[in-house]
Amino acid sequence: SSRRRHTRCSRDWSSDVCSSDLDPAQVKSGDYMLEPNHGRVLWTLSHQGYSHFFAVLADNKAILNLDAQNPEKSKLDVTLNMASVNPLVPADHFLPLLKSERIFNVAKFPTASFKSTKITRTAPNKATVTGDLTFLGATKPIDLMVTFNQSGEGPAPG
């Protein structure tokens, strides 16, 4: 396409990304913070088997301390703002219900968190991140199946 993307990037305009790398082995070690406009937690639950509700947590913070030479030694810390829940349905009663004591109890538990304890590479661009999820005051181990999409510098905000 000959159309240029509207960005403040000084790279090749024919690319969808200013500067990217699809090879996880080329990523530099360091601390990476989740860009708040691109990080979402999407979840679903069955409504008594009739349908599925989808919701999103949009206000999240995450820091990945990446060891590029030894990805298994990397660390991931995530904090979810439970009050940012959006049920993605127009039902006026559902959002207050989600935030209430019956479901997320955001007054008592405003955040949930995940801290990695182990990272296992399962493919060149995939891994299982094992860690502790603290939700509603209880901490339990969980596994996250993650995929490396690409790295790079995107357009400058604004």
C-alpha cells in the first residue's frame, strides 16, 4: 500500500511498525514496562451454559525483567486494577455486581497481582510462566502460556 501510517516515527513509512524484531533472541536484556494503552486482561465466564460474558481489565501495570541470554532467569510482576473492570455488555446491573462483595470486592481488594517464580521456554517464541496469583486475598500458583509476538519501538505517543 502506498498510504503512509500517521505516526511520529522516523523509520521507513512502508512498515506497520517503526522498528521491530520478530526473533526473541535479538531482544536486549533489561526492564520492560507494559505500555498502558496496549495491555489488557480479557476474560470470560459461562452464564449458566447459555452464553458467555466477556470482560476486560484495562488498567494494569507490568514489569518484565528480561535476561535475554537466559530467559528462564527473567522475572515478571503484574498488578491488575480490579476497579478497571469493564463487562463489555450494556447491562447496567452487571458492572456494579462485578465490583461488589459478591464478585471482585474491589473495596476490600482493589488489586490482584501475579509474580513469576519460573519461566520455561516451550518453543523459540513461546514459554510457560509459572507464578503466584494473588486474587481476593488468596495466593495460588498458576501457569500462563505466553507468546512472543515481536519487539520494537512503536510510534511516539501523542
